[in-house]
Amino acid sequence: MISREILKTAIDTIDDTQLEILHHIILAFSKPIPHTVNHSLSENINPLKDSIVFENDIISPIDLLWKAEQ
């Protein structure tokens, strides 16, 4: 595990853009992790279900007979 002193030294050597990104990462990790499941999202796991009707061979060209062995 990295020591605080090594981490502080590494932070002192990065530029302002990287420091801003690091700050956002630290803020994201400092937020509490929610323990509830959003049920509205879990209901939409398969939003395309039942939106397509399969009839006969789905890879055949429309209005043409097609034989796979040819």
C-alpha cells in the first residue's frame, strides 16, 4: 500500500488538469454507496422484449425463397 507521504509527493508533481481530475475522482469515491436497488431501472433490463415479431426464417430475403444448401 502506498504511504501518505509518497502520495503527497506524487500529487505535488502533477499538473493542474490532472489535479482537477484527481479531485473529481476523490469526490466520487467519498460519496456514500446507495444500498437500495432502483426498481424502475431493473424493470427496463430488456426494453426491446416483444418489440419484434419473428416469422419463419429471419435471415431469408423478403419475398424470396432461399435454400441454405445452395
